[in-house]
Amino acid sequence: MRYSIFFTFLLSFGISLSAQRIESEFSFATDFNVRPTFVEGNSPFFTNGDKWIYIGKTADFDEPGLYFFDTESKSKIYRSIPLEAYYLSQPTQFLGQIETKGKRLPFTIYEFLFYDEKSKRAGFVIENKHKSLNAKRYFYIGWDLTTNQIDLAEPIFEIEENDKKSFAQSSIIGFSQEDNTGYFTFAVDADLKDDESEDVTAFIYKIQNKNLSKLKEYKSKFYPYTPEFHPESKQIVIACYTEAFQKRNPVGYLYKVEQNSFQEFPIPSTPYGISFSKDGKFLYMAAADTGEVRMYHTDNLADVKKSKWGTHGHKLGFWKEGELVWVRNSGLHIYDPVSLKQKKVIPTKKFYKNHVNVSGSVFLPFRKLLLRNILEDPAGGAANRILIPD
């Protein structure tokens, strides 16, 4: 298969399509032939004070590094991670060794979490393993951007050599630039069979500067899925993935950090759409497979309002006050957040000529939407459009 990198950028200020402006357009495709390599991520998100968008990383066999799109300069940015230097200074902390061929370092960047030039820190989770071993170790890695050095490698979990059943996952929750604090989940299923989780131990972690703390540990039949963070009220919602036909009674967890309150509550299936209101008093969840939407009061999760919106949605969020957008393959379906009634629809065919799958779209809440079509670019990269509502 031929892999190539494709980049297009069109700065289109002034273009208006049904009550929104295209701030910029860009596409990047995975390319294993260049150095450093580029592997497009499936879930871009805003980082670095919302000026950058995380778009991918290097391949495992290449030097560790991260790629971003700078929304101000409209350019692609690469940052090499000094993991090899740290490994050489701390070889006994990790499994494996540096190889001369193939994958050099026994590390995989498991989950990128944040990059923040204001606090001069970045963080991510790594998986440490070697081809000769079954054992795996997981670490939170802290990166000092001022000195460009790894200054924290905190163990999170270890799957032992004789454990052939456990499987781990990690997910970003969010980052608050106001207090330089990031949150993420880490979870392990003790016996994962047929891709169905049953025996999960999950953790919620907080990282502030160089201090990593475990806020919560809980048991579940589900891996944490699509966590969402409300930085002002310090609320975290964690959903669980199941499809309607499985009839597994999906649940969500609302964690209020400052009150140390952790509540389980029923949620719709395939909860691709999750969003807090601006004040954090309401939580919205939309199901991709059934089209059901639920509006919860975060102080009383039993206070639920339900409606039916439509299927094949991939992201839910506010791009401005009073407009809650269910980003579906067919269009941007805009609703009133109080009545849950539809206000208008902006068809995706206004942005894309070919087939549309908007998986991986993401909101910068109450400011803009990164609309991502994974089927548009013939060279293999997702066609991204940053939309600002008028």
C-alpha cells in the first residue's frame, strides 16, 4: 500500500455558509516514508491554551514525537519527545532495551494528554513492553518544556509476565489551564474475551505540575468511554459503551472533583454525544444508534428530560450560547438546549462533495467546531474544517 502525506490549507475568512464562517481547512495523511513519520490520530482535540489541535504522532519504529496544527499560524508543528535520553539515564526503571533494528525504544505513546506552553509542561501515558516479554508497564510521563527534559515517570500499572488475559486502556478527560491541572482515566479488564469487558478496574487520575494523584478507583462491567470535563465546576462524566441490541444496561458516572462525589446513573446506548451546559448545571447525552437524547440536571441525576433527534451522530456540543449541535453524518443539527427542539440544520454536503463520516469532530465549547470528515480526502487524510458560528 502506498502511503503519502497530503496537506492543503485554505484560509477562507469571509466565507459564510448558513450562519457559520470557515476559519480554516486542512488535511494530513499518514505517511510512514518520511522522517519523522506521521500517523494521523482518530480523535483530534484542542490543546496548548486552545491554540493548537493535536492531530497525531510518529510511528512506533520512529523517534517518539507529536504533531499539532497551529490555528494561529495555520501550520503543522512537530515536537520530538526526549524519551530516549530519559531511558538512557534510567534504564532499570523500564522493561526491555534499545534495539538497533525495527522499533528502537520499548515504549508506545498510549495516550497524549496535554501540551501547555503557559505552564511549560506536557504529559502523556506510555506503555512499556518488549517483544521478548509478555509483561507490560504503564507510566504517566511528565515533560518539562523549558528544559526539554522528561522529569517525571510515575508508574500506573503493571501486567505481569504470566498474565495473558488482562487488557489496559487509557483516555484523556481534559485539562484546565486556569490551575494547570489535567485529568485522565486508566482501566484494566482482568479477563477480556471476545472484545467484551466484564471485570474492569478503573482509575481517575489528576496531574498538577509534577504531582500525580489517584482520585478515584471503581469497579465496572465497562471500560471508561468518551470522558467529558467541565473545567469551571470541576465535573467529570464518564460514559460506558454498549449498543442497543446488546441490552447491557449502560451506565455513566458523574464525578464532582471538589466534593469527591461519585454517582452512577443510566445512560443511552452508544453515547457518542456528551456535553455540559456552560454553567455545568445540565448534562446532555445523545445516542448514535437510536437517536435518543437525554438532558440531566447535574445536581439531581434523576431529573431527566428525553427526546428523539436522529441517528449517525458523532459529537454533541455547544458552539455558541443557545445552540446545541448534534454533529451527524447528514449535517449539523442545531437544537434549543432547554426545549430540545430543533432550530435548524446545516447539511454536511455544503462542506463536502463526497461521502461523509464526521467521526472525530470536536468542539472548542462556545467558540468553534472542528468538523472532520474521514471519507473526504482521496490521499487518506481527514478533511478538517474549523467552523465559527456567526
